[in-house]
Amino acid sequence: MTFDLRKLKAAAETEGVALNQFINVAVAEKISALRTEDYFRERSTRASLTEAKRILKPCGKRQPTPPRATKSNNASHSRPSS
């Protein structure tokens, strides 16, 4: 994998950070992604599809509950009048 230093510098500038900081964050994000992948791989070895279906089975029998109207919900979803 090759990197164009000019592109890296431009990306860092766009993010408003120094090149060193940009690279440090990129490495940290990659390590985090790898650890997350390992976690889910390990966790899947303990999973039971039968148990998951048993737990979720009652959920399909109930009707969804409509959202409650609140002042903040109404304000954020209101449309300006024409």
C-alpha cells in the first residue's frame, strides 16, 4: 500500500489537525476496528440461535407502541407554514 504524502497532509488539514495527529487517529481507529472484529468473533462462539429465537418470539406478537408526543419531538418535526 502506498501513500501520497500530499494527500495525507491535505486530509489532515481538512480535519484541522497536524499530520502526526491524523496518522495517530487513523492507527487508533484501525486497532479499534480489529479489536471489535475479534470481540464479535469470540462472542459468536458462545451464541445460540435457538436461544435468540426463543427470546425474540414474544416480540412479534405485540403491536408496536406509537411514539409519545413531547414538546421537543413536536418542535423538531414541525414544518414551517406556507
